[in-house]
Amino acid sequence: MRRIAFVSFVLLALPLALPAQSASGRRGVTAEDYFGFTFAADPRISPDGSQVVYVSSRIDRARNRRVPSFWIVPADGSTAPRQLVDESWSPGAPRWSPDSKSIAFTSGRVMTDSTGTTGTQQPAPGRAQIWTVAVTGGAPRRVSNVPNGVSACVWSPNGTQFVCLSRTGPSDTLNTGPERSDVRHYTSITYKFNDTGWHDDKRSHLWVIDATSGAARQITSGDAWNDTDPQWSPDGSRIAFVSNRTGKEFDEGRNSDIWTVPVGGGSLTKISTSPDRDASPVWSPDGKTIAFVSAEDEDGPQQLYITESAGGGTPRLVAKSLDLIPGNLQWAENGKALFFDTGVKGELHVFRVDVPTGAVRQVTTGPRGVRASSISPASGRMAYLANDFQHLDDVYSASIDGKSEKKLTDVNASLWKTLNLAGVERMTFKGAEGWDVDGFFVKPLGWIAGTKYPMILSIHGGPAGQYGVDWFHEFQVYAAKGYAVFFTNPRGSTGYGRKFQRGIELQWGGNDYIDVMNGVRAAIAANPWVDTTRLGVTGGSYGGYMTNWIVGHTNLFKAAVTLRSISNFISDDGTRDGAYGHKGDFGGDIFEKHDLYWERSPLKYVQNVTTPILVLHSDNDYRVPIEQGEQWFRALKHFGKTAEIVFFPRENHNLTRTGEPRHIVESMNWQLYWFDRYLSGSASAVAPNGRR
């Protein structure tokens, strides 16, 4: 991972200063191209299999926000997509009616007249209601008027009702005047969450809403738990949902169960038995059983189970050979098969489980990421998103055996025609203990034989996550600026089975570090034109932790950028949203394994750092609190190291995925600034804020 012969900066100044330009006139990708992307999401195939509705979002640069709209397209691709609901509604979560004639969605639109046809959109809707629109078009009709808004709405099988979630709590009836207290008071160990911030006293519960009149009634309640993921029984008489009703949901409790409740409310039936987390219930077509995912213990693998919907049965493990993480469960083939989405060896695909035999088969194929599948059992077809290293998501349809695939959208076609995109090469190398580890390598655009190029190592978050053949904007930007890029899936990554994923236990900064470093050496050996005197390293979350760890254990990197990173496990576990959440990684909590937590904390080794390092952190990061970035930066400066820190206001741990568009672009430009300054040696490098 590091140095070899030094090459003249003159050779590298041009490719690092401007995006690579191809002979065809196409240019390399820039950070600012993010503003021009269109994002396809949430494809839903109609029950009759004839059409697909999806969300298309663009960036409104002036307002610094994403603007969604709904589009609909024939599942056979016979005509081009047409807009169904425009941006003025800021619509979300499209869901087909059972007869395939209308679509329900949520919107926070505020009506300004009595007809319900005009109005304005709240800047940040907090009380979204459910609306319906005919597939043929026309003005949407508002259905619900639940005081605190609704989410996760699902049509009843006969199309006459919805079940939705709405949040209620004691504060709904407290004084709302100017003297109302705004202090936060808690009695449980869990009182914040990264995505939603500080908890209030409201909990999510099930509401049944009449699709015609909008009349709504709450059918579950409780102040000590949330009810989530409601699903109708095929006959419409009961609703399955997920809830931790032990009373310990906010005190480190993990025992969520699958429950059912009559549509009119009443006594609940618990159908799952695991002492850990059960989730994702889906009714079989005949209503006799429910499939769900569960784990035997906190760190055990998620597995597929089926149990009797009436309760009292013993859940049956469906696929004993399954060693992947199933998500987005769907029944098909009259109850003979379950389909799910999952990551596998750097790719994402749809899989099929034969229910009678438990046999597992991959349905979609190819070096790409297939996600968000939606199945029409009646037609035997499905829709899904798919992307690859050179393309953002588009919508596809295919038969449920994966054949007869059709591409239904090309949402970024005009932009792709102007861009020169880098490709990716998969490579496998030997990690610690001789384990096979996957790596991925990207050549800089405009690569010229005989020229030395710098390389950036990127480490993914998690560590329960994976890199692969998906679209990664930042990697295209690096390549366009003249950098080679290496990224890898060290132990701890998902998609390679339980043994590989749990190989991180007691090994943070150990065998995972060896995996990463062996991968860098393998990439350099296979590409001897990489200038080992100009290597950079970056990563976010776990990748930020590993970046900090690396620069404290080797001086082979010339520049580092660490994002939302852990520096001190002891204080992190006491201040993050999931209190003491690393017990499974260290064999106990900080009170039991204090010395080990400190031993594996990058802060312990800060005096060893020689690499210039840029720290990027968000003000509202509750997953890896901002104090982690502050501790790291202050310690670096205390010991006279070269370091700078940048704080992003209003952002949380998900900055680089769901943050404000301008902040996402600025984050990339801060990375480029640092690498330009310390890998290419550009003393004139200008930071995004205009400072040198």
C-alpha cells in the first residue's frame, strides 16, 4: 500500500486537475454531476402484472432538495413512461389497489380550498396523509385526516380499507401553548436514533382507514413499544405486525415478535417464539401460515421461518442451507415459493426458495445490483431496480424465473451520453489465515502505459455491508481526477456467509486490517504502475474507524480522509444511539472488556500518526457521535499532527447517502481537495470553502 519510485509531478498535474476527457469528447464524472442525476426508486408492479409505477427524483439545486414524482410504464416496455403524479405533491410510497385501477400514496400537501384539488406542499411534511389517484390520471383524492399523519399504508385485499401506522402519545393532549416545556426527559437507556433524532413520547400504532370516507380507528396502542410493518391476511380479517411488547424496547430489549390482531381490534395473537428479533411477516396466499425472518441470538444469522398464522405452532426453518441475509420477502407460485432480495459476493440479486424442499436458487444474474423487487403472482412477472458500476438505477421487468428481462427506463440517458465512465475489475486475494477475499480495482480515466498514478483505498462501512459492482459516484469522480481506486470486502462484510461476516469478532483492527492491507499489496502487484509513494485511504463509519486505525499502524499512506469515524470505543459506546452495541464484537460490554475496547481504539495510537488526515463529521450524527471526530482531531493536533476537521450542520450519520445535495457534493470536494493537496502535492489546492 505504499511507496515505490517517485514520479514527476509534471506528469500528474494535468490528469489530477481536470476530469479526464476522451477522444469522443466525453468527460469524466465530477462531484457536481450529482445535481444532474435522476434517481429511480420503489418500483411496484400492478397486481395484474400489466404496469409498473415508480418514483423518479431529481435535484432542485436552488432549493437544495430532492423532488420526487410518480411515473408509470407498461411492464412489457411497449410505450415510454408517463408522469402520473407531479412534483408539486412531493409524493411517496406508491401502492397499487388490488384491482390495478388506482394507486395510493402519501403526501404532506396542505390544501388551500375545499375542493381538495389545489394546495401547497409543506417544506418538510410531518403529517403526511394518504391519497389515491386513478391510473388513467386526474387529480389525486385525499383519503385520510389522521391528526399525526400516516405512513406504511397497505390496501386491504378487497380494496375498501387501508392499514397504516400513525404515532400517538401523551403529549398529544398536553398544553400546546407558548409555556409548554421543551426540555427532554427520559427514563430509558435508549432516547435517540440516528435517522429520527431525539425520541419524543409518541409511539407508532396500527390504524384502519376506510378508503372511501377516510374514517379512521386506532386498533393497537401502548406507550412502551412501537408497532410496525402491518400486513393484511388474504381474507382481510386480521393484520400481522411486528412489536416488542416486553416493555423493554427502550432498555436494550431485542425481543420483537410477530403478532396478529383482528381488523376491528381486540385480543392479540403472538405467532413467533424466538427470544431475539423477529421481523418482516408475509402471509401465505391461503392465509394459513406466515413467513418471517428471525435469528436465534443477537449475533446469529437471519433465517427464513414459516409458522401457523393462528398461533400456537412451532416455527419451521424453511431453508437450512441458506447462508445469506434475506430481505423483502414475497410469496409466489400459489404458496410454493418465497422470493427475497439479498447481497451476495459484491452483487445484489433476487433469490427463490422452494418452500416444500427448502432449495435456494438465484433468480437474477450478472455483475450488477438488483434490488427492490416487486412480484405479481397473478402474472408471474416482477419489476425491480438494477444498476452497475457505470449506471445508476433503472427499472426492469422480467418473469419470476429471471427470464424475458426488459429495461423499462433510461432515466439518465442524456447525461450518460456526455460522460466517460470508468470500469471496475474484480480480483480475489488471500487475506488473513488464508481466507479468500474479494477486491475491486478501478483504473484512472485516460490511463497511459508507463505513467505512474496515485491510488486511493476506500473501506466500506458496517462492517456488516459490502462493496461491489454497484454505482459509486465518488469512485467515478476519483478516476476522472486521475486516481486509481481499490476497494474490498474484508471479513466482517456481508454476502459471504455467517463465518465470514462474524470473522470480525474480537478482530477489529486485527485480521480485518490484514485483509485490507493484503488487498492493497495484491492490487499493487497486479498493477505495478501504481505509485506506492502516493497512496491515499478513506472510509466512512467502520471504514472511518479502519482509516484511523491504519494511519496509526503504518506510515505508508500520504493522505487520509476519515468520515463519521470511531476513534474511541469507550466513549462511543456510552454516547451513541445504540448503547453498548459492540458486545458481540468484543465478547462483552465496556465494563467487562474495558482494556480490549481501549486496545482496539485508534485514539490509543494517535501518537504514531504521520499521515495528514482530514476529519469529516456531522453535527447530528447519533450513530457515531460528533465527539468521536472531535476527540480524534484534538488528539492529532495535541501531538502536532497535520489535521483539519470539517463539521456538516443539520446532517446525521447518513450524510453521503441522504444528506442535503449541496453537502453531498461538498463532502466529495473536500475529499478531492485533501488528496489533491497531499497525494499530488498541489500547494495551490483550494478547499471547497475557498481557503488554501
